[in-house]
Amino acid sequence: MMGIAWWKWQLKFVNAFAVAAGVLIIVAILLVLVDVCTRSIGFKPPGFTVAAVEYILLYFVLLSAPYLVRNKGHVLTDMMFQRLPKKIRWWTEKLIYTLCIVISVIFMAVGGFLFYEALLLGYVDERSIDIPYWLLYFLFPPCFLLIALEFLRYLLGVDSLYEGELQLDSV
């Protein structure tokens, strides 16, 4: 099992990514505000706003995902899971974590390949402004690596998605 120092180091990255996501969403809000205000007073808004906000929304999702997995802030349906016998529940939980790790590693690898290919071939995303296409994929490897590591924490028994405090919303 990985040492406590590793998990603390990983937590620093998860928190840094979450802070970056928060900063980016504020930037996106400000860009939209500038765009709307500029239009409303009759001037031409900056041409990069829509493309920049689209990229920021992708980055926001990628950067905040490891934090949400760690803090159990994502959607989790456990009605059927809680009705399973304890032994089957343990095996099902481990299977779910393993599946999540495999899927995260696949996304990390494919995202890394697409990043490398776009960087190598010099693809450009042509919108209102030209954006290097690799910018679309450069956060996939580190973010999905952190997501996989967070599920590994659950798989190794450091924590559980199904025990302890879940963030429940009341209807």
C-alpha cells in the first residue's frame, strides 16, 4: 500500500487542480460579462470570448473531477448496492473501483495520445481565433491519472464511496 506521504502529495495536487478550476470558472464568468456588456452598449465584443469560454468549461470539468471523486461530490446511486449481502457488497465495491480505474486509465492514455498527435502534427482548432488543438487534450493525462489514483485509494481501502458521509441533497 502506498505511504501516507504519497496520499498527502496527491491531495495537494487534487486541491491545486480544484483551485485552478475555481479560478477558471471566475475567468469564464468575467469573459461572458464583458461580452454581454460590450454587446449591450453597441460595441463589437472580443472575438475570442466564445472559444475561450468553451475551453475553460472543459478545463473546469477536468480539473474539478479528482476533487469531486475524493470528496464524494459526484452522482452516486447506491439503492441496490445497500440491499446486497455484506460479502457481495464488498466484492461489488471492489469491482466498481477497478472498473473506474480501468476507464480512467483508458481516458488518460487516449487523451495523452491525442495530445501528442495534435502537438506532433501541429493541428489547429479554427474558430473565431486559431487555437492549437493540443490545448484541447493537454489536461486529460494528469486529470485522469489523479481520478484513477483517487479510485485506487478506494480500492486499497483507504476510504469508501459507500460508507461514511455522503453529500446528500434533499428534494
